[in-house]
Amino acid sequence: MRIRVALVAAGAVLITYALIGALADDDADPIGIAVFLLAVLVGHDLVWMPAVALVTSIRKKFARPHRRPGG
């Protein structure tokens, strides 16, 4: 649980840093930034997450059952 909290906190810090950097940059292209963020969202939802779900389901299918010691 601590690792998850640390990862979420690190992600929030990085997002804040990027947002401040984008807002402070006079040459930033808002359309380009929006297209990039949309591409990242689509890549995450249509490529990364299905791949993770597939690997997880395959791993669970072929995994040996967990046995408790002394049981």
C-alpha cells in the first residue's frame, strides 16, 4: 500500500511540474499539447490496459494454486 501511495504522489508531483512548465512557456502550442494528451489517453486505454489485462489473465490461467505452509 505504501508503494502505491508513493507512486501516486510521485505522479501528482510530475503532473504538477509539467502543468506549471506548460503554462509558463510562452511558445507552448495548446493544440499540440491537447493532441499529445489525447494520443497518450488513447494509447493507454486501447493498447496498454488491454495488454496488461491479457497478460494477467494468461498468468492466472497457468499459475499454480497458492498453498499455505503447514496447511
